[in-house]
Amino acid sequence: MSRILVIKLAALGDVVQAFGPFAAIRAHHPGVEITLLTTPPFAPLLRRAPWFDTVWDDGRPGWRGLPALAAKLRRGRFERVYDLQTSGRSSRYRWLTGPVPWSGVASHRAVNPARDSLHTVERQREQLAIAGITHFPPPALDWLDDPLEGFALPPRFVLLVPGASPSRPAKRWPAEHFAALARRLGPPPVVLGGPAETPLAAEILRARPDGLDLTGRTTLAQIGALARRAWAAVGNDTGPTHLLAAAGCPTLAVFGDDSDPALCAPRGAVAGWVRAAPIGALSVEVVEEAVLKLAGTGQGGAAALEPPLG
């Protein structure tokens, strides 16, 4: 049987934005054995997806683990590789697989030197089109689900994602702004994030004691289940926000000047963004207006700048 390797190592938002390419690769190669090379945080989730026959989670080894990965890649005898990570690390893995057709940075940049100016979704589509994949069926996401028993969810709620990467604090809209937004919105807030975001959830729930703190308590699949039940979601440019948008929740992403929505805004059936520089200058009123529009009209693409960037 023919074997294909797909590489996607991290991070959560980037993994989510690769759902479409994953589905396209599977549709283009029916009956082919497809292996995904990823990292431990995402392997359990992606083993549930319908796009891969095998998922390896050792895609980012230290120097001591590199010989084992090299041997594993050689034993795989892959006939084609789709590098959707397109990092320096993943590009170097080409030395380990041998001379097989490789879709990645080099093949893409040879056709479009301006590839880095494209949004992640468009960049991946163009990369795959160069490799001969032009059909992009909507990715099935019914597998992105886990039971929600024990959470005591209110019948109607808004999801809030106040955290972001600890190394990039400029991506965080202030917690007091999330708290003020929670006071203004009708549905009670359900706060998502890792254990490190629990203090942020506490600040929000002081403003809305009828809300719920789920920080550190959800699986990625449960976030997908929550997305399908929520009235709307508001979050920073971080992985859970991307996951909520992809799962179909009306999702508003809040951006500052530390990341560019033109390159990485969440995509989904009803997704939008607002932006200001610095991010703390983005008013609660602007965010409230944008999320009400998304939730009320079911139309994505919201964008507001206050004050103008630059």
C-alpha cells in the first residue's frame, strides 16, 4: 500500500487551521495509508479525526531522540510528504525521509516568493494546489465532541477565552475588560483556558457570579462540544479561540499589534475579529457591538480598528 506522511507539529491554532488541508489530503488520496507526524499535546485529539491511519507524536525530539525519529522516517518508506508545519525544523526532516516528492517551503516559494504574506489558510491551500490538490471539501468535525456531564452549564452562555501564550502578554486583552464585557452581555460567561488562566476566570466571575469557570477542566474535544452549544465566544488570538471558530460557534477574536489577523485570524462559519494597538485600547463597547452582530446575524468577517494601527 502507498504511504504518505503529513507533518504538523504545533501550535493549537495552527493545527486547527490545518483541518481543511488534512481533509483535502485525505480526499485526494483515498485508499492510501496516511501518517501524521505531530507532538504529544495534539496526538490524542488527531487520532480521533478521520484523516489519518496512524499518528506519531514524536515530531519534536531532542538531540538524543533525533536518531530514533530518523530511523522511523526511513522505515516508513513514504512516497510523498506534505509538510504543513513549514518550519526550519520540519523542512530539515527532508534529509531524513530520502528523495521523495516533498510539498513544503521550497516547492511553494519557488512558485510564490510572497507565500509568507498569505493568511495561513490561503497559504496552505496554495501550497497543496502546487502539489496537485485543488479540491477542498469542508472538513467533517462531528468527531470533535466529548460528554459535558458534570459541568452544570446554563441553558444559554457565552464562552470567554481570556488567556494566551505566557510568552506573548501583548496578545491578551485585559482581564478587567473581559469582566466588563461579561457584565454587559446577557448570557452568563463560561471561561475556558488552562490552569494558569484560573485567576483571570476568577476576576471575570467576580463581575458575573452566575458564570462558570472551566479553566483547566476541559479536553480539546470538550471545547468543540461547548462550541456547538454556546450562544457566542470572545477570545484572544490563541488556540482555543481558533478551535471554537472552527467548530461553528459565532466567534470574535480580539487582536492587538502582536499578531496580524490578515495572516492568522480564526476561520469558521461565523467568525470575525476586532483589533487595536495596543490591545488594551480596544474598548469594551466595540467588542460588545461586534459580538452582538456576529451572534445576531450569523455572519462572519467583522473587523473594527480603534484606534487606528500605526
